[in-house]
Amino acid sequence: MATHQLSSSHLIYAMSAGNRPALRVRSGDRVVIETADCFENQIRSESQDFGGLDWERINPATGPIYIEEAEPGDILAVHIEKMELAPRGVMTTGPGLGVLGDELADNHIRMIQVSGGRVNLFGREVPTNPMIGVIGTAPSGDSPIPCGTPGDHGGNMDCKRITEGAILLLPVNVPGALFALGDLHASMGDGEVAVCGVEIAGKVTVKLHVLKGLTWPTPMVVDAERVMTIASAATLDEAAVMATKRMAHWMSGQTGISGAEAIFLLSAKGELRICQVVDPLKTVRMEFDRAWLEEMGISFGNL
């Protein structure tokens, strides 16, 4: 297994089969990926004018990475091994942005200091909870999907469980998968209700592993405690139904329990949670206890 470096000079603004690979690797290789923040580091001060930003450069992802063994129908397992954050992040909101956008008359920018594993939020320090907002593979078909839009290929899911120690399963829709990531957050709550978390540049070390013959739903997140199915749709209601059905169908198919038994388990012990409500599509995840799934006979050793 080799370790590669990919700098943030290789940025894309849409995930597409037409993107030229910035790097080629083998299954099992590690890549240290440098990222810009979601504004491509354009915001430098709290007094900056929103109107001066290049809005075509929002939510960039670093990549794409071509994995030699990846073929359509495979699954790409992304092991998120390490996240390193810049010392300063930024938060923004204003008219038409986020949940309070209809009540705000002015744009607001706050520069946020990050050090020693803590975020200074307006005089109060809280632990960081680093996570990756944009992460995915090229979608199928000829139409690019902007990095700011989530979908079944991944993209801007803004799921706070996509963090250090987690494994993200993504579909391989095109030869090589064309994987990319960006839009890191030093801290972000479920919902991302201001239209941002603590947006920040950084580095992410991932191991990329191609899985053959596995028919699990994607995107899926597996960590030490939970297994999560993720879905994005035009409404939260639609996304909630999709995420729940994906988990129920997968549990039933993997264990042999009935659909009724699967939905009973999810209703009694599952956790249906909002990832974000501010992107072009809304994103929801269904979480279930990994230990229970292992006791039911599901193995995660092949990941």
C-alpha cells in the first residue's frame, strides 16, 4: 500500500464522469487530501462584503481520485483515518440563507479561532467535532452534479457522522470511481441551520478500498458504535422515508428477518436524524446499533 499527497490546487466544483483525474491510486492506498474551506478561502475578515465573493467557487472538493480497480457496480469504502484543521474557520449567514434567512436584514460573518481541539464560539470554548461536508464519487450519466448538492453519489450530505474513525461506503458509478472531498467543518450541529458550520480548511487522510460483489445500500456510514443509511431528497419527509426503507430492507436481506420485524426494530431502537436542511436537497440518516447488527449475524470484517 502506498501513501499519496493531493493538494488543494486540484479543485472541482461539480462531481462528474467528465472530470479529469488529479491522482491515480490502487485499492488499499492512502491519500492525504488538502482542502480549501467552502468559500475556497475567499473570506479573510468579518467586515468583508459578501458581494465581492466569487459564488462560482463555493463548496469545492479536492480531486477527483481515480482508483484503478474500481468498476461500475462496486462499492468504494472510504476509511477516514485522520482529520487536521486550520487554526481559523468562518461562519456566515444573512438574508435568504438558512432557517432564519427570512428574518435577517444584513449579512453576518464571524471568524472563529480553532486550537488545541477547541472552538471559540463567541467567548465560549467547546470541543471540536470535525466532519466532512462534501464527499462523494462521480454520479452515473452525463450530467454533472454541483458539489453543493447531495445525492445517492454522496456530495454535500453534511452528515456529522462522516468523521475521523468512520467508514463511508459510496457507489462506484463510473470507471475509477472519481472520488473527491472537501467542505470540512471544525464543528457543526445536525441541521446546519445557519447554512454553515464552522467552515474550515484542512487535511484528511483516507484509505480507499474497493469492495467487489457487495450489494449494500449507499451512501452508508459505519463507525465503532453505529451503522447509518443516508438519503437526500427534495423534502425531509421523502429523505426520512428513503433512509428508513434502505435500512429496513438491508437488515431484512442480511439477516432473514421479515420487513415487519425490521421496522419494529427501527421503531424501537433506531435513530432517525436530520443531517442538513439548507442544501438543494435535504439529507436524513437512519442510525442503528452496530453491536445489535453483529449479534444478528451481520459481519463488517470485509470493510
